[in-house]
Amino acid sequence: MRLEISCQDRLGITQDVLDILVTHEIDLRGIEIDETGKIFLNFPNIEFADFQHLMPKIRRIDGISDVKTTHFMPSEREKTQLSAILRTLPDPVFSIDARGQILLCNEAVTSGLEQSAHDVEGVEIGEVVKGFNFTRWMDGKLPRAQSSKVKFIQQDYVADMLPITVPDGDNNIIMAGAVVILKSEMRLGQQFSVFHQSPTDSFDRFVVESQAMKRVVSEAKRIADLDAPVLIFGETGTGKEMIARACHQSSRRSEGAFLALNCASLPDSVAETELFGYAQGAFNQPNAKEGLLEQARGGTLLLDEIADMSAQLQAKLLRVLEDGEFRRVGDAEPVTVDVRFICTTCRDLGQLVEEGRFRKELYYRLNVLSLVMPSLKERRHDIVPLAESFIAQHSTKLGRRPAKLSKSCVDFLQQYPWPGNVRQLQNALFRALSLLDGKEITKEDIQLPSCAPSVTFIDENFEGTLDDEVKKFEKDLLKRLYPFYPSTRQLARKLGLSHTAIANKLREYGINKASIKM
């Protein structure tokens, strides 16, 4: 048990407390006094119930204002906080004494050396970090903070040496030790890039080796600063929200808020109050609440999975887009709104319109500017660069050196169909790194469900010719792509054909906005 005693700064007050403990034969493990004058006591093997009768006696001591239990002694709290800081730092950190022996190190050190903290502590730092004479530096008259290139686990690092000094009376200062922080070339490069990153160039984070992704990012950059609504199509896990956020950050609204509402995750009534807010007195609430539309004023509102929005909310959202104003739930007064809308969906909105499950007017209002995020299997050239980027990010979080991808793993990653797209790749690599013992990720370390590529089965006795089957496939492909590429030029670019060829095929198959009821 630990006690915190608030008291006046009076000579002998601590002795008065100790006298009570001695009288009652209470064993004391430790006593500390913090900078505010509070007294902290640590008692081993005693329960609060056994000590409770002494509390009034301590409170009656002249100058004591309060006595209460506490979870930590000041030194324990400082050590706990220091340990928490060290655990979260991705860089290797050492605390050494005046002789250069390691007193404390973090998980980045122990994981890099593949040793326990007990094995590392007490070792002379020069045995672990090579290329700098720590003893000579610490034996100097008054060591100053400095940086030097060193080697740690056979890799180059920059070491920041920060001396720890304490006053020794009469203005004398003695060397008590030092903190040594190592930064790898990769970490320094990341920090340098962040420092010099342009605040408006928010698309640099995308891996764009494939032509499909280059085209999407190029289109996104062109439409980012336009105020018209944007509709982003794409399978789950392709990064629709990420590119929506990049569009916001590259727009003139970047100083405003970027807020999101997932239309698929909330009941209709909750989604309505989240979006529009409610008036004072509604739902028996004493105060009014601003919805996301008001909170995002001057900024961007992302409506994630817009296809799952209820018919009632679709009608209300349509009025917002048409009139530029809305009403809170339970309020008759209109509120003017200045928000840019970006919507995402993994479903075929054109098909939903045809089935009567999505309002046609709302679809046309939202589908002013559109982007189609390619699936990961459509951007094979991005898979390995994405994997290496995720490995670097995850390794930093886990406090370990980035692992390498074996050739068999690279081949496997490129051949896998990735039904969960980029998110599935990211999660698979995080799991592999978390459980990895060595320095190389192999095919066996990547745990993924078996996925056979889907094929269309045609019976050997089918009726018709090869040309008939090709035309059926061609017509089906064009019908599925047309809602995402609603102009012949966009569709021609997607399929690598001329504008004239696509126009002729659409005419041949009777595919147009009227026929598929977009």
C-alpha cells in the first residue's frame, strides 16, 4: 500500500509521521518527498483495512491537510512513464552510466540484438554500438551533445549522444551518464521527406508504378480542386477513402474539416441525426446538436458506401444538393450548408438505379465527377512496391529492422488474386512481420485463404459459334463497365481501343444511358 500525505513545509513533520509508524510497528519500505512538499510512503505486505485506524492519527498531526492512498510513488510513476515512452519509440535507445555501461534500453534494441533486456543491461555500449569512442567522450571535461555515424547490428546509423549532468554544489557539474538514440538511414529519410513535404502534394503517398493507378491519380489531381461532387467506385479495400482524403487535402478546402459518415454501419435514425443534427428539445435533449453537415462547413464530407443509404435519407440528401440547405431533426428553420460531397461505393449504382433501389436524381447529382479505383489484381506492378512500403511502416511500429521478401514470396504475392485488395495485403504483411523470427519473409509466412481465379464454365455441347460466345462476353463486359465509364472516350481508354471502335460496339449492343437506366 502507498500513501500520499499533503502537508505544510514544517521542520520535523516527517519525523512526526515516522514516530506514529514506529509506535505501531509498521514496516516502511520507502519514503519520498516530491518538489511540492508532499510525503509519499510505501508499506509492504499491509492491507488498507489493517492501516485504516492509523489514518486519523496521521491527519491530526499539526500541518497535515490530507492523507489518501495512491497507486505510485513518484519514482515509480517516473519509471513507468519512461518505460512507456521507450516502448513506443521506434528508434533504438540506450541509457548509459558514466562508465559507458548500459543501464536501460528499449524494445528496438532488444529485438535488433535478439537478446533480452537482462542480457543487454550492464554491457559496455561500445561492444554493441561500434564506430564511436564513448569512453573518451564521457571522460571529457564537459561533454556536449553531438552526433556521429556508427554501426549497430552491422548496419549504418546516426547516433545522437545526449549527456546527463547533475549539479554538485558550488556551481560544479558532474557527468552522470548519457542517452544514446540511433536513427537508421530509412528513418532519417522518412523524417527528411516529411519535413520538406509540400502540404498540397497529398498524392505522393500513393504507389503508382502501374498504368491503372497512374491514370487514377492523374485524374484525381485534376478534379481535386473542383467543388462539384465526386463519386468514387471501387472494390472493398482499394483505398477509396484514402484518395478522397487526398482530394480534400489538395483542394482549396484543405484548411476545413474532412469528416466521414459510413452509410452502411448505422441505423437509419442514427445516421439521420449524425448527418443533420437535431434541434433543442428533440428526443428530450436539453441542447441542440450540430450534424456532420454543419461540422464540415467549408470542408469536405465523405459519404462512405452511399449505396447503402436508406431511401428516406437519399431524399433528404437530394434536397441538400439541390437547395444548398437542410433542416435539423425537429427544427423548421433551414440551415445553409457549404460542403463539398465525396461519395464512395463498391456496388454498381447504375444497376441499383435500374432496380429502383437508388434514386435516379440523386445518382445524377452525385455522379458529376467520378473516379474508379482499380483492384489490386489490376495493378500487378504495384504489389511489390506496396509490400515493401507496408513492411517499412510495420517494422517501424514493431520496433524491428525491415525484413526482406524472398523470391518465392514475391512470386506468390504477384500471383495471388487479392479479393481484399490493398487492405488484405497490408494486413497479411503485418501478421507475417509480427510472428516473424528471422530476417526474411517467405511464402510460408504469408497466411492467406486459398483463392482460385474465377472462370466462366461453358458446356462442351453449347449451341452457337465462337463468335457468338465472344459477343456475349463482350456485351456483358461493356454493360458492367459502362456505369463506371459513362462516356465512350473513358471506356475506350479503359479497354485500350479507339473511341470509334467503342462507339460502334455500344451501338451494336444497344448500350446507352437510356437502355441501362443509369
